[in-house]
Amino acid sequence: MNNIDNELLKNISDDNYVKPDVLNIRKNGEVLERKINEDINIINKKDLSGIDVFVKERTSLAVLQIPVIITMGGLKDTVYNDFNIGDNSNVIIFAGCGIHNKDSHKSVHNGIHRFNIGKGCKVKYIEKHYCEGIGDINPTTEIYLDDNCKMEMETVQIKGINYANRKTKAVIGNNSSLIINEKIMTEKEEYAKTDFLVNLKGENSSVHVVSRSVAIDNSNQEFISNVEGNNKCYGHVECDSIIKDKGNVKAIPMINAKHVEANLIHEASIGKIAGEQLIKLMTLGLNEKEAETEIINGFLK
Amino acid sequence: MLELRNISLIKDNKVILNDINIIFSNDKFVVITGPNGSGKSSLVKIIMGIEKPSSGKVILDGKDITNMSIDERANIGISFAFQNPVKFKGITVYDLLKLSLNKDVCKRECCDTLSEVGLCIKDYVDREVNGTLSGGELKRIEIATVMARNPKIAIFDEPEAGIDLWSFQRLTSVFNALRKQSKGITIVISHQEKILDIADEVVLLQNGIIEKIGNKEEIINSIFVDKTCCLGDNNE
Ligand SMILES: Nc1ncnc2c1ncn2[C@@H]1O[C@H](COP(=O)(O)OP(=O)(O)OP(=O)(O)O)[C@@H](O)[C@H]1O
Ligand SMILES: [Mg+2]
């Protein structure tokens, strides 16, 4: 591992970085480093590029780190990572993709992450993306939550990614809940699309999607969500965007109640920074630019 | 010394302030009172630079600051607590207070500073400054952001609104202390007798005009004499 690798890893890691129990670093399409333990095993897929992760039942609080780094131009890397999490386990998974591409050829990363989560699990999944140079990302996340689970997913993409097409699909079992927090900031000519498809299948299943995004310069974003209530369930989708300059955000929400006890809410708001927020911070001595930065940083925190 | 000279404000062809002339001397605690819609908030917003006067000048210590921006005024020591505190998304009470103090203080220090001014916020220092805070809590935080700046000119727009009786008593003693120790000017918009009591001067504003400047008794008496003050505009 060289300095660039380390720098990229740091950029896609959590600020309160915890040392992982299990690790799999993928660099330019190859496994660079792997660490497993007696509760968690990682094996390479046979027919496809990627890994299968197996977490034993009743694994208590394990931290996994599955980052991808790309330091080559013109690389198209598609990877399938499957997480099979045994009943009653508690895991935190850090994933993400760091691209450092000083080449003029575009690098592309397609990460397909599938979670098969057993009964009574608690899972936190954190995904960060970072790019220097020209890079596209197409992350797909599929989540299958069995009964009595709690899952939290956090995704962060702050500037630098030319093109991102994100798909998230979830099927939620009885008494299980999924919370998704998404933060996106695009600038220049960047484009980001995010698409949620959630099936509230189980009785008392719930989902809460909070998407906050900022589009500045000429950047473009699309937010699509489709939450289907197929049982007694609760779904809440919030899409909140700040636009600046010629930034453009399009939100297409859909909620579909197919059960009389499905309770689904969608809230979407798009607009520029509220004038009174700017004024308040200016009365504290910040100039307009500083106030703007403070408001955006807070919003995406 | 702060002087408003021939200040007028016209919005949508409506005269909101009409040729206001007033001098705020140093060390003075001035209370502005008057009916709803009389232009009190507009007047103090002109001092902070939030509203631009249609004509007239704002002069601070002999210097014309009429064209200064809000942040420039903040940096020369003018501070303003909003009548309706602004809400944010993602910005916490702690973040806001750090910005107000303009230095990187730890939470403990932050709370200490505020306890000193009678505002204990340790229960909600990590909360976001949004609608989940109660009206009174938001109001206290708003006041705290001004106190934290230790301003030369401190402006409070109806600080008592939404504050419970117990906190209100603390608030008046805070203002009292502020009045005693401050070398600057404190301007408070208020309708509370307790606050009028501690004022060096009370300004009565009506229909965008300064009706009277005097002590509490004089102002209260003139309110009772002049009925229009109590009737307001919407009583036709
Ligand atoms: N943008 C605007 N366009 C037209 N009229 C306005 C505008 N902003 C304020 N006004 C009017 O100016 C008048 C003074 O408003 P201001 O907020 O200064 O009153 P106030 O004395 O602070 O009232 P209150 O006691 O209710 O806080 C009001 O009649 C208000 O409706
Ligand atoms: Mg007012």
C-alpha cells in the first residue's frame, strides 16, 4: 500500500475510524489485503468478480471494512459483494470507493452489494465515495431483511464524481425497520441519480429514507423513490435539496399503498438557501460566502 | 453613540417608518415599545443592516454606516436577537454558539458562558436548531447567540415572547446586569413592564413615527391617553 492508497482509504473511511475486525481491500480489480476471523469468513466468487461474506449466527458487534480503491485510468471494475448475515448478529460494515485518476481516461466502478440479513440482526452499513480525476460510480445495493431486524444505511457522496447512478432496493420482513440516510453534493457538470425501490412486505415493517442533497454550478440530480406498502407498515421518505447557481434537482416520488393499514408519507422540498438563515449567520459576523458554506456543511452533516 | 437621522422606510408603497430621528447614547438601556405593526422590528433591522432605509442615515460614533453590510456591522459590534428565531437543518445549538463566540470552545465552556448569563442550555446543546426545539428554547438560544458576542450594541426584538415566567425573571435580571456592566448600548423591544422598569429611556413608536421618548410612567400615561394605540388598524 502506498500513500495514495492510504489517502484514498482515509477519505472513504468514517471520521471516527474504528479498527475493523475483518477487512477486504480491493485495488484496481484485485484483492490487496484481506483479514478474516473465526466468526466472519470471506471467499472469492467463482464465476464473477467479487466476494461472499459469511457472518456466523449470533456474532456480536463486528466491524467489517470492504473498500475499493482505483488508481488507474481507463479501468472498468464491476464487483459483486454478497453479505450473508446469520441470525441475531450485530455488524457494522464500511464500504466505499475511492478513485484517484490522474489519467485522462475515465475510470468506472460498478459495485453491486447484496445483503441477506437473518432474523433479529442489527446492521449498520456505511458507504462513502470519493474521487479525484474522472470517475463514474454505479452503486447498487440490495437489501433483504428477515424478521425483527434493524438496519441503518448511510451513503455519502460529496463532490468530485462526474456521474453516479445509484440504485437501492429493499424488501423488509415482519417487525423489521430500515433507515436510509443519503447525502449527495454535486458541482460543476456532475450528474447524480438515486433510485429507491422499497417493498414493505412484512407486518409492522418500516422504512425511513432521508435524502439531503446540494446541487451547485451546472450540476444535475435526480431523486426517484418508490415505496410499496404490502402489509400493515409505515414508510416515510424525505427528500430535501438545496440548489445554487444553475443546479438542477428533479424529485419523482411515488408511494404505493396496497394494504389498507399501510401508512406512507412522502415529503420533498427543493429550493435555494433560506435568506433568513444567511442573514442570521451574517449577524454573527460571517460573510455571505462563509454563511453559505456553514449552512451547506450543516445540512450535509 | 448611535444616531438614526431622517430614517424612512417605504415598502410596497406603504410608509413603514416616517422620518425617524433618534440618538442612542452610550451606556444606555433603551426600550422600544408600541402597537403591533408600528415598525419596531423594521427600525432595529435598519440598525443591523437587515433592512435598507429608503432614505436617511445610520451613524455610529460619527461614522456613516448606512451602506455597511450585515456582517461588517456584526464585526464592529452590533448584534441582533430576532423576534422569530431562525431555524436550520443540521446546525446544532453548539455549532451556532461556537459561531457566535467566534472561537473553538468545548461544549463545557460553551454551557458555562451561557450559564453565566442565566441561560443554561446543557440539556439541548447537541440538538439541531430546528422546529423540534420548543419556542421558548429557540428564543433562549437566540438571546444566547447575542449575549455570547458581548456586543457594543445589543438589540433584542421581543426577547420575552414565549419565555416562561421563571425564565423571564432570570431574563430581567440578566438585562439588569447587562445594563450595569455594559459600556455599550442595549436596545430592547418589549411590552413588559418589568423591562420598561429598568429602561433608561422608553421610546414609543406608533404608525412608523416616534410618538414619545421618556421614562416608563410618561410612556404608560400617554398610552392611556391615546386610544388608537390600543385599537390598532384592523378594528374598522
Ligand atoms: N415586505 C413588506 N411589505 C409590506 N409591508 C410590510 C413588509 N414588511 C413589513 N411590513 C409592514 O410594516 C409594518 C411594520 O412591521 P414591523 O414588523 O416593523 O412591526 P412591529 O412593530 O415589529 O410589529 P410587532 O409588534 O407585531 O412585532 C407592518 O404593518 C407590516 O405589515
Ligand atoms: Mg416586531
